[in-house]
Amino acid sequence: MKRRFTMKFQPESTKKPLTYHLIKDYNLKVNILRADITEGQEGRLLMEVEASKADLDKGLKFLESEGVTIIPLDQHLKWDKDNCIHCGACTAVCFSGALQMDRNTWEVNKDSEKCIVCGLCVSACPLKIITVEFR
């Protein structure tokens, strides 16, 4: 099972090796996609986790016991396709391949499974019709 989550850390949690425990103690494969963590301040971590359902449930319960708020990500990238002019500016910065230009139709296509929520497309879009939502 592979899932994505935003983890919200309280200031006191930023000093703890929580990701280490997820990997070592709960057998989770962790891929950190984005992080904004400063010691002593509230932090956020976007990560993709792969594990059996039982191990994932145990790991998430551990995080909750440490005061971490877990927000499952259902929608990663919001793109207003109806107002898109398909200029391709977003595709030029999308290194994950989530946004690609269809060479037959010359229209931008989105593959949400590939999106790592880096936010580069948001700043590249001249019409500002792409936003990243953490729910």
C-alpha cells in the first residue's frame, strides 16, 4: 500500500527522529517529497509511505502519540484546465513528469500519480491557474 500524507509537527516534535522510527521500528518505506521543518517551530512534511496496511496503521498511531497531526492527501495539484491556454510553461519545470504536453493535440495533460507537489508549476504558470493544495 502506498499513500501520501502531510505531517504537521508541533515545535517540540521537531527535535525527535520520528522518520527514523517509522523506517526502523515500523518497516515503512518513506519518501520525503517536501519539508518545511525548523527546530523549535511548527513544521510540515509531505511524504509518500509504502508499507503493509498493518505496519502503516502502527506507524501512523506512533506519530499521533508523538503529537503529529496526519493529513492524508487526496488532491495534490489543482489545475483549472478550462482556462489553460496550453502554453507548456508548467511542463518545462515539471521534472516528475506529472504535467506533460501531448504532442498530438498540443494540450497539457496531468498525471496526479507522478506529482510530487514540488510547487514549481505554480510559479511557472503565467495565468496562475495551478495551485497546490494540502487539504
